[in-house]
Amino acid sequence: MDVHNLIPSMDNTHYYISRISDFLQENPDGLTISEISNGLSMSRNTIGKYIEMMFLSGIVDVRTVGKAKIFFLSKRIPVTTLLNYLSPAVIQTDDRYLIQNANLSAADFLETDLSHLKGRNILDLLTIQGLKQDLKVRILSPDRPPVFASELELIRSEKKRFVWLTVADVVMYDGAGGHYFVIEDVHDWKEAEESKRRYYALFHALAAETDERVFVMTPELVFTYVNPRFGQAFDRDPQSFIGESRLDICDKHAKPLIQEAARYVCSKGEPYRTLFSIQERDQVRWFDERLFPILDTKGEVREIIGFSRDITGFQEGGSAPVLLTSLMDLLHEAVITTTPAGKVLSWNRGAELMTGYPRDELIGSTALSIITPDLNAGRDVVHETCYGEEIRDLKAVIRARGGRKKRVLLSTSRLSFQDNIVSGVCIVIREH
């Protein structure tokens, strides 16, 4: 027996596979090798070898009935059709790098019609777009790995673009060698990554040089970064704060203010500024803290950047907060300061006398428990001041201790230390 009769000829492979495919298409329920052999008047050995080749390439499928194997055409979509749904350019070539198939993205990338690509040398086309000779030599080298990838610059529409090129050696179902080229434009991604690294380095450099306490935390108030100045304030390595809660390093009076500030930033996606005091090393220190949202691609707050400035000013006669409190207590009017959400930050002596509520009882509570909207036609004076005009001598009703109602004249103004960032509201109340 001539052994060459058992080996499919490369020239005849496509012909015989087409004949077997057509015969199986006429018999969709499937056929055994013997049935195919008889129907096509070909030897079982030859049919067996072609069927094995078709099975390995996915052209046919098989099911077992008793001892017999039934072969039938696979229900499949040609891979060249699926390639049109991929965004990277995908090009199939023969072993001489002549294009056999390409997807729509490849035609767009190579800036030509799809019908003009078949039969052209892919390496010549890429050379026109800037493929360097050394990389071309590496692709053609017989010693390179079967799958080869490289980043390079190509010219598209007269502009240089970074692309990621992958070349994979493959064997087609007819046994012929070939190659797949996958070209993905990564220019925008690469520029974004470089910008990210650049701004990351810039942020860390600025944060390391500033005298303010700079930190980054999650919406759950867990530190992801603190600068050296922050660490020095607590005699700790800045890295030791990573993973720790912001609330673990402040006293109970500051916690609700810090939580409120973070909630505001996360819910509004806007900056927030607040003033609060913290007991540090047997001393009360005042801080002006600004929080800024870091938004993800969906517009949701991913992290929060915080700048905390120590404003514990010392002057002759005492600290600035003490002097300010003393001055406020000299006024007969009730003077109240609140956060943008309405929580009371300060409550002077005039407010105590007018309402009957002592300072310690009101600090941290909501000002709306005194200036209630239901007694003033539904008006929320804190909200109106933050987002509208300042109020001047509004005739209002407040609720004093014991449920007493008092008619007053009320004025408000926004507290702001930076453009477009309202850090609080000042409310002045006079007897009417």
C-alpha cells in the first residue's frame, strides 16, 4: 500500500473537506465514517483522516450511538464574522504575510477599504505607517516565539499613536501555516496612565512640602494617604495611618462634624469646609478643614482629599478662639454659627438669654430645633442662606426653652473662606 494515499494532499484538502461538508449538510442528522465513505466513494482511512482534521478545527461535531460515532456539521458562526464585533484591528495572513481576512477595525486602522486589503502584505502596510525595520526583522525571524507582542508608534491620520501589536502563528484547518495580527490603539490609555503618574508625583511632592495636614480617605473615612506633616503631628510614621479610621484620632465632639462633612461631600459631590476643635496632647486646637471629592468615571465619590489647617492662633491675652468667644458674649443679640447642614458650632451669651438654652446643650444640635420651619411658613433659613440670598431683618418666630414662642428679627450671612465653598452660616437674632 502506498503510504502517500493515506496522507491528505495540501492541494486537495479544501476540495475534499468541501465535499464532506456538502454531504453532511444533506444529512443533518449525521453519518458514520462508513456511510460517508460509501456516499462519496472514498476509502474509510481517507475519510477518517479528513473527519479528524475537521473535528479538530471545529467544522464537525460527534455524538456516540452505541459503538458507532455519528458525525455532523457543527452549528457555528465563522470566526471572521465575529471579528467585526471586536474593536482592535484583527488581520489573518498566510505564511508569507499576505492578508487573507481582516475585520472592519483593521480597515479603519489601515485607512483603506476592506475590499482592498486581501492579498496585500501586512508588513508593507505597517511599514508605510511607521513600523521600524528592527521590529520587522524580529517579526520575520524564525527564532521568535509563536506569540510575539510589542508596543510601538504608528502614524494614523498624520499623527503618531501608541499601539500594542500582537503577532500569533497559527495553523489553518487545511493544515497551512499562517499568522494573526492584533493591533490595539492604546494611545489614549497610555497618555492617561502617564498623566496619572505625573499628577500622582505632583500631588505627593506638594503634599510633602506643605505645612498643612493633607490626607486622602475613603467615603467610609478610612485613610489611604497622609502626608509627612500629618504624621509629625502625632509623632507617627505617615504609613502607619493607612487603613485606620479618621474618627480614631479625634475626640467625641469633633466626630459628628467630621462625619457630617464627609456625608455632604459624598452626597453632593461638592467641596465642604468646616471649623472644629480637637483635644491634642492636653491642649485644645482649632482646625479649618476642607474636603474635596475625587469622582470616578460614573460621577460617584471614590475618595476624599482633605486639607486640615491648624488655626489655633495665639495673641496677647489669650488664643484667638477665646477672644472671639469673649467678644461675642458682649453682644446683646443672639449670635449663632452653624455648619451648612445646620449643626450649631457656636452659641453666645445673648443666645442663651434669648432662648433659655445653655451653650453646652445646643452645641452640636441642629439650629432648626430653635428656628423651626413649621413656625416660619416652612422656611429653612440655613439652607436658604447657603444656596440663596442673605436674609436681612426677617420677621420670624423662634422656639425658646419650655416651648415658648418668641417673635424676633433674624438676619443671616454665609461664612466662606474660599470662593464657592460655604463653610457655615452666621445667624443674628434680635428681639422684635
